[in-house]
Amino acid sequence: MGSTHATAVQMTGRRYLSEATGTLAERSPNQQLLPLTATVNQRDHLEIGGCDVVDLVQKFGSPLYVLDETTLRTTCRHYRDAFVRYYPGASQVLYASKAWNCLAVCAIVASEGLGIDIVSGGELFTAIQAGVSPTKLYLHGNNKSRAELEMAVASGCTIVLDNWHELKTLVAIAAESGSNESEAVAETLPSLLPTSHSPLPIRIMLRLTPGIECHTHDYIRTGSIDSKFGFGLDQLDDVFKFIVQQPSLELIGLHAHIGSQIFELEPHHDLGAVMVQWLSKAAHYGLSIQELDIGGGLGIRYTESDDPPSIEAWVKVVSESIAAACNAQNVPLPKLLSEPGRSLIGSACVTAYTVGGQKTVPGIRTYLTVDGGMSDNPRPITYQSIYRALVANRMSAPIAETVTIAGKHCESGDIVIQEADLPETQPGDLLVVMATGAYNYSMASNYNRIARPAAVLVNDGEANIILQRETYQDLIRQDCLPERLKTPHA
């Protein structure tokens, strides 16, 4: 057995629910460990969106992503309404869909009035297929291929340029007036290609590297000078001069993103002044900047000790800093864009696993194995991320031990949680890991040829599949076996 927990009698899985206060509309979702609709039913099971998680696993299998529609929609409204409340100009919230891009998620956020931040041709294709208007799509990325840029021009979305190579490639594409779309685009996105010429001028924004540091993991800190993303501030004068000479391009905005999983408000306050300074400078070159995109980055709660600001507090700081900087520089208020990703969807989802066996190393630890791991949640092995878990089929069972939750992959580092306080578990128990909506499915893999899990959307007692569980046939769908290798082998 693992080490006995000192407060076993007082602690159960229900403790994660008892911390929530206020109505659904009042609670900032990014500050919750569980989705807003989470409760315990009469069977002592965890229930989300009116659906018993145990029943969901019995029907759809495990591992299983369970996405709460109410939490996702409520978060969209928190962001949207807060900007209306605190920013005196126009605003537009964009969902940073790299956190989890699929048809259902894109459709939900779009129905709440949000646009979508995309970072690849695949994310662009998905958003379009979900019915999102290209006028609300913004393509990012530090190394967009020519095919992706052509695809973006054909769709009519806004392109956020990251470097000189992209800028010059886009000028060359514009010079061809959309008459020579590549075969790759034609095969990938036939329904989006124009019947004649792509519309000119092409709407673009510039991504800046503002040199603002924040306390987060090195891999997700993107606003410092030493970053692969964006134009350095020392390059902007030359970039502005170049763009003025390109009638095929319309510079509508500036963009910056300083990092992810940030709990500090001051860096975002500082960002406003830097952005407005360059907005004002662009005017000296005859460029009229209509939009400022301050990125996202607000953190969420993964553990009890995490204390991120509320969505409202973050929006208030961002809005007031931009308004104050515009007033000081005597420039009109731009349309203010933001790009929440993790804080929009992270807390809306949990992952359900089935417990397998245990291995006790005397005096060291007890390993508790589950039927998933690094292929459905690569964040612990990649970022050393910490999560919390509970036993969903026995929510009132007292905490009895501290165990290490291990995944099933052939990798020593495949550890879901290093130290998890749980009741005594048995094979077949249902383990739920909280706050897995961001970068879990989107970074999932087929390591060890393990099929990716299904995902269900729950709402008001109804569960709908939004991602089918992969099959073994799916795993070999792209494999090609040369004829000379098709003979049987003894």
C-alpha cells in the first residue's frame, strides 16, 4: 500500500466540489478544478452535465474525454461580456483553437460570437468546415508554408505574419492574383478556392516580440526577446516601410502574445503600453492600425494551490491598460482582440480512466496503473505538469493513500500524477483526472500504436460523441506495404 494520508477521515473526492461557491454565472471557470456542472449523484458517482461519468464509460469506453458544454459556453460569455463591460471600444474574443481544435468545439465557440485563432492549414480547414466565417478567422504560425498561405488567401481569413520570409512570400502570392493555387491547396480545400481571383488587398497583422517576461514554463513563454515568434521591435520601422509599398496588403493590426498559464496581471498591463506605442508609430508611415490583439495566456487551476486571476480581473486590466495608453498617446481606440485558449476550455473537460493493477515498492511508492497516459495527456512528460484526480465511482470514499498514477505506455516517464491522494482502489475503479480540456487531445499521439480516445459532449443529461474512438484499422490507414513485402513470414 502507499503512505497513509494524515487526514483520511476528512478528505474524499467530494472536496473538489465543496470548494465551488456562487452561481454558475458568477464562478470564473478558470478558477475551478471541475466543470461547473459537476456534482455527486445518489449513487455516489461523479456527474457532469447531468450525465453519470460511470455510465458514460460503460457506454463509450475508456479512456474518455468528457467535455461539459455549459462550462465552455459560460467561459465564452465571461470573456465576451467582460470586454463589453470594461473596454470602451469595439472588441472581439478569439478562441486559440490549438488548445483543442475539432468541429464541435469550433461550432460551439462560434455560436457564442467568438472568432477563432488558427495556426495551421488543418485548423483552418476544421474551422471552415464547422461553419465559422472566414472574417472571424486569424491564421498564426512562425513558419507557414506557401500552401498554407495560399489556402488562407483563398479562404479570406486574416493572416498574422511572423517574419520577413512570410511577408515576402505573401507578396509573391498576391502578385499572382490567386491564379496559380498549388495542387496541394486544390486537394485540401476545394470548397474554399475562389472561382476567379482571390480578393485583394489581403488583410494582415504583424506579430511583435515585445520583450516582456512572465513567470511560466520556458516552453510556453513567447513574449521575450529570445523567442522564435514574431518581429523584433527593432525590425518594425523597416517592416512598416516595406508594407507601405505593397498595395496588395492591408495592414489592419498588431499582435503580441507573451506566454501561457500566467497568473500575473502586471505583464499584460505592461503589454498594452508597448502595443499602443507601435500603433501610434505606424501612423507616421501612413498606416492605419484598426486592431490590437493582446493574445491570451491567462492561467487555470490545476491544483488546490493554484490561484489564477478571474477572467473578469484579467479583462479589466487589459482593457484599462489599452484605453489609458491610447488616451496618453492621443490615438483612437482600436478594436481590441484577445485569444484565450487554455482558460477557455481547460476546466471544461475531464479524462476518465479505468484502474488496472498496482505495484508496491516497499518503503518507496505504490504505482497505480490506468488504461491511458502520455498518448492522451503528454503534458506531464513534456512540461512536468501537475494534475489532480479522484475516484469517480466512490466519491465519498475516504482518502487512504498517496500513490503514483502510471500510464500504460512503454516509457518510464509515463507518469500521469506523481503523488495522488486517493481512497484504496481496486481494479476496475474509475479514475477521473481534472482540467484536461487544453492541450490533451490536441497533443495526443499514437505512441505504442495506442488508439486515441473518444470524446463526448455532455449537456443537460445528454451525451453526444464529438470524436470517435480510433480503431486498429485507423492506426494502419495511412500505412503502405510494398508488394515485395507482402509474402507471409514464418
